[in-house]
Amino acid sequence: MRPGQAKSMSGSILPPERGPSIKPAEMWDEKDRHHRQDAKTLIEYAYKRLKIGIIRGHLAPGSKLKIERLRKEYGVASSTLREALSLLVADSLVTAEGQQGFRVVQMSIEDFREICSLRKMMETLALRESIANGDEDWEAGVVGAFHKLNLIDFKRLNSSEALVDAYNERNHAFHEALVAACRSSWVRRFRSVLYDNARRYRHLSVAKGGIRPGIQAEHRAIMEAALARDADLACRLSEEHIDLTLHRLAQFPAEEIAAGFPGLPRRGIAAPTSAAARPRARAAKRS
Amino acid sequence: MRPGQAKSMSGSILPPERGPSIKPAEMWDEKDRHHRQDAKTLIEYAYKRLKIGIIRGHLAPGSKLKIERLRKEYGVASSTLREALSLLVADSLVTAEGQQGFRVVQMSIEDFREICSLRKMMETLALRESIANGDEDWEAGVVGAFHKLNLIDFKRLNSSEALVDAYNERNHAFHEALVAACRSSWVRRFRSVLYDNARRYRHLSVAKGGIRPGIQAEHRAIMEAALARDADLACRLSEEHIDLTLHRLAQFPAEEIAAGFPGLPRRGIAAPTSAAARPRARAAKRS
DNA sequence: TGTCAACAAAATATCGACAATTTGGTACTA
DNA sequence: TAGTACCAAATTGTCGATATTTTGTTGACA
């Protein structure tokens, strides 16, 4: 089914009578419409929207993802949402346990440390292969992505929310372009999963302390090394690039990281409950 | 919903009137019943059954996983099956593309080569950490798992199907026990995904050429090195262990690997179609 | 006062039906 | 002989309703 282009849907993509029960999403509207047109299926739409919500921290780490609530907010059926959530398990952004529904995966500095450690491996593997294989189109892609990233006015960056979003997108695109010529599908997959997870932490880091100054110089150095086909240098710089984010975030107290994003709105999602910790006296009545 | 223990299901776990339309699964019955009791939910049941089916090659690599057919065979609703399939995407055993449904991921010697390469990394990372952290319980687990594996009569192995299954299970359990003390969740996750994928190839290798003689000596050597806390040696042996499987499979012609398991029954699943290759003249009518 | 059982409310998992799209085939046109 | 438009069948994606389980609360009883 086509969500955006569908001519006459039976159900209700935009239920006319739903109106006031759910307040219209504030800063999401623009992007949602965009995504709804991109997505080939409603599942994909829900998937992308959820993913962004988690990465940006609107869906707090550890919080329960209640089907009914999200279903209403996104305007899709429960099974559709459920499937989108199942797909997110592949990205290690959501966990699904037995009869307890879905949950955003927790955040912690130890987790991030591990992510960075593995990310250095995968990123350098991918980069090395990309540098070895990359043709002229690859070079063009890298240069282009860097240029777009560079166009952003870094001085005004901390003032505008939208600008930060744009920066994040272009930053992502740049790093993606660097490894675009890597053909190993497994390396790419793992790298991608790790990157998305790291994004969550970076988002938090930016929300707390702004964008690290001089980051563009790092990007430039990595790009130049890559274009010069100096794999060793490019990898070393990439590793430092990753480490700097880690050290930056490690400055913040651990509980603040686990708590997620304090300033951002928690759009209708329950806070993480300590359900697992509470022992239940009543034994589950299983025959 | 509880599948196994449910007292009075509304639907039809075992639809009484379904009878002859779908032939009763031959060698699956035993295991299915087993799994149905294990699983906390029907989704989990379908998930496990699909996973085993893919690993064993009953669901051929590249083949389309048609909802309706599987749904009837497993006796679950379409959304349930769908969700199970979505979960399998996390394991990189199934792909889901846009409006084209689900598909078993392809097999190839290049893919296996890459899996082995990454597996050596992850396996040694996990093993090193496990050796460093492992306590007495860990040692006991390793010794126990090895013992169970060793109990299998390796001489009669190639004669009995059931015995091979048991061997595979215990082999899995042994390798799992070795890394049980590794605490890095990401390493464990990746290792596990890679292991399951490698299992598919190993299954094929065994189906074609039987179990490699002397494998038990390798297992013993790895175990002894691990218990002696000689991480370097244990890792080196593990890498060799992985490489041997790779070299074994590399002997077979490439097309045989891509084709999957020739001898095994293809339980009602369509062969891989070359849909992607066929160009469609008619443009998709999108407004 | 604290444990346990029964009950009510909330949330999850499951189902089957239906809508929309892809697939495969056939006939029409150049 | 392509190429293309058009239909029928097969298949996928979506929906909303219902069964089942988990969670929370209240009240009896030791």
C-alpha cells in the first residue's frame, strides 16, 4: 500500500475525526510529510519515524514503546507499528522481550565505549576497502558531501535547531560517502548499525555541549587523506575522530547519559519503569 | 498469548478442518511440538521455526517467503508470521524489500569468506574477554558442554540424521559456553549473528561432505587452552578452526553453494526467481 | 502490619478480512 | 517482432476487533 500517493484508502491515514484527542505534532510536521512521501510502505514510514525519534532522544532510552499510543500518534494500525518496531530490533535500537512489549534500548557510557571501540574497527575496515576500490565517482561523492557539510554556517550553529538537524544529516552523508566504495556487505551492515547507535550519543553530546569546534578541520583532514589514498593516515584520523566524541561525552556524569535528553520534549512516552527490579510475589499461573 | 499452555484459544493453533490440504510435516513434528512449548509467544514460535528452517536449508537461499503459504503451514495469522519475519531481519537471515515481501538471504562463497573473516575478529574478542573474566562456573560450563559434545558417537554420525542434529546443537552449545563469560554486549550480538549465518554454511558443508574428521581434537585443544587461560593460543586455534570450515566449503563449486541444499526437501517454497533481473517495460503508475 | 487472593484496568499478542500492488499473460498496435 | 496497454490471479500490506496476559489495587485474613 502506498501511504502518500494512495488515491482512496479504505482506512484512515489521516483520520478526520481524530482531531483534538491527539495534539498535532509540533516540530515534526514538516519532516513527517516528507518521510511519508519517501516511504514505499506505511511500515517503512513508521520505521523511519521511530528511528529518528529514538536517535534524537524524543523517545527516551529505556522507555516503553506502547503500541496503542504510538499507533494513534502515527495514524497506523497496531500490526503495522508492531512490524516497524520489529524491524528496529535489527538496528539494536529497540528490544522486544516476550510478553512485555517493546522498549527503547538503554544508554550508558560503557555502552558507548564499546560502540566506539567496535566502530573504530568497522570504520577503518570500510575506509581501507573504500580507499582501495574507490573510483572517480567515489571521489566526487566525497568531495561533494564535504562541500555541502562545509556550507553550513558553523558559527550560527548553536542557535538554530533546524540548522543542527541539517548539520547532522550532512555529517551523516559525508561519512557515508567516505565508505561508499566498500563492497563488504557485512562490514557495511555492522558499521551502519554502530553508526546509528553512536548517533544517539552524539546527539546527546551536542544537545549538552554544542558541536565541538574544529570538527570541520578533522573532516577535511580525513577527506584529504582519503583522496590522497593514504589509508593509514585516513584510518588514524578517523579513529581519533571517534575517540574525541567519546572523550567529550565521558565528561558528563553517568546518570545524565542514562537519563537521556533533559531539555527535549518527551512526546507522550512513559518514563522508564523499574519493572524488572520489582519482585512479584504471585507466581505466574502456568499449568 | 500462550501458544503451548493456552487453555482455550479462540483461533486455531491446530485447525481441525485443515487436515489434508497441507501434508503433515515429516521430520519436523517432534521438534515443532518442543518449540511450541518453549516459546512464550506465537511470534517467537514462528521465529524460531523459520530460523531453523533457514539454517538447515529447508527454506532455500534466495527463495521468496510467501506469507500465505507459511502462515497456513505454521497455523498462525499473517501478521504474526510477518512479525516473525521482521525479527529475522535482525539476524541477517531474511531481507524485506519494499513491496516485494520477504526473501531468504542469498548464499555465496564470497559471503562466507567475509563472514569467516569477521567471525575470527569477533570470536577472538569474545574469547579473550571470556578467558580474562571467566570464573569457576564458566569453566564448569565449558567442560560440561565439551563432555556432552564428546558423548556423541562420531563414527555413526554420518548415518543418522537425528544424530547430526544433536551434534549441531551440542557444537553450538560448546562454542557458546566458551564465550559465556564475555560481557561486551555488542561483541556478543555480532558474534551471535555471524555464528548463525555461518551455521547455514556449515550445515551445507556437512550435508555435502560429512563432518570433518578430527574436529573433536580441535575442540579439545581449544578447550584446554581456554582453561589454561592461554588466550593467545586459544584464539589462534579458534581462528584455524574457522578457517578449516571455510577451506572445506571452498572446494565445492560456487553454483552448488548458491543453490543451497540439493538433497533436502524444499517444503513448499518456491525456488528463487530472477525477478530483479527482468526489466519491466511498464512504468510504475505513480502520480 | 504484612502477605495473599481476587478483581479491574491497561497493554500485548493474535486473528481474519480487505485494500492495494505486483506478477504473469494476452491481445492490440506499429 | 517488439513494444505497450490491459486484464486476472497471486501476493503483499493494512486495518480494526478480540483474546490473553500483565499490571495495579483493594480487601480479607493471619
